[in-house]
Amino acid sequence: MKVNTMAEMAANGDTPDILFWVGCSGSFDQRAQKITKAFASILDKVGIKYAILGKEEACTGDPARRAGNEFLFQMMAYQNIQVLNGYGIKKIVATCPHCFNILKNEYPELGGNYEVIHHTSLLQQLIDEGRIKMKEDGSFKGKKISYHDSCYLGRANHIYEAPRKVLEALDAELVEMKRCRSNGLCCGAGGAQMFKEDEPGDKRINIERTDEALATGASFIASACPFCNTMLTDGVKNKEKESEVAVMDVAELVAASMV
């Protein structure tokens, strides 16, 4: 795929309508790269003029701050803010709720003020405007899909409806887990838990959450966060159900169903 970087656009005296913040997971994790490609292909199809920072994008510093390294967080944040402000960025879309949350809610106090939207909100907007059109008999029509609420999207930013409305546009049957929305259960990766060993306990959180998802009888578990995707995929593998249940990002489901 040919995706413009901000440096290339600026060199041509051009500016994008939106900056796509890819994030560490979407850049380096092989599974999350597929989510990045799916979302970029949707932006291409609907004709949104967007760019990425490419090599100028550094980690937002979310894991550092959550793990208690405030000094490292501020260094990373200031570096990103300098780059973003240097390009005069106004609007950012992120496929990772951790990046979304920190850019939207925690960068302003350090001088980074942007309109930040999560990709599920943008997808819902594009569907509502009729810019994303779904196939009549899409591959998910009538299939059971269970949606997992990411903590940073749900409880932290109260975004519950957008991803569900996007999934409903697929003509799929949305089946909720017993703990959902504001009562949703964490996948076990947030708060920098992704990068450390588990504390001793009876059961891993991602196994507990996967059990709830499998209990719905859904053949697809939809997530809107690369961290959640990793944890739930590991849970499904642990239960040896990967041939029956697929864990997919909302963007991947839409990309596979678009006309």
C-alpha cells in the first residue's frame, strides 16, 4: 500500500484532512499490522485524505506512565507534541484506545491540543453518511458476533455505541457477554500489564474474559483495541477454539464487508 507520510505531504505543500496515528502495536505486532492495513484500506476506499508520521511517530508513552515512569512518559510526549505541532496537526484518528485516550485526555496539559477520534467512531460516522456501503450478503450476515469493550474506550471515554452500531451495519447478530458496557471486564493488558508477568492468582484475566465470550456462542469476537485482540486471541488458543471462533477488529470486519 502507498500511504503518505506527513514529511512527504509537507514537502509537496499539502496537508491531510486527518493524521492516522498507527501506534506501536499497529506498527510492529504482526497481528495488529493486519488491523492497520484494514483501516488504511477503508480510508483509501472512502477517499479520505490522510497521512501517517512514519518514522517520526514514537510511542505515546502510555505504558511508561501506567507503569509509573512519569519522566519517560513526559520525554516521549514532548517529542511527539513537537512533531505534531510542527506539522500543525488538528485532527488525529487512532486504532488503539490507549493512544486515543492519552492523546485526547493527557497530551493537552503538555501543550498538545488536537481533535482525537477513535477509529470505531469514524467508521460509524462514515456509515451514517453513506460513505461506507456494505455488501448485500456480506460474510457476517446472520453470524453471531460478541463485542468486547476495551477499558480505555468504554469506561474511560464512554464510547459504547459507535462500535456496536458499526457491527449492526454488518447485518450480524450482536450477542452481549454477561459483563459488558460500563460493567465490562478488562482483557488483562491495560495499565502496562501487557508488559509484565501476572501476579499470582487462580485464573488469568484473559482466560476469564475469553470464557465469557465463548459462552455467548458467537463465532466472532470483535474488539476495537490491538491489546485486547492479543489477549483474547491467546485466550481462544488456550481453549483450542481457534478453528471455531475468530477474534477480529471492528475495522477488519468492515473492510471484509465493504462493497
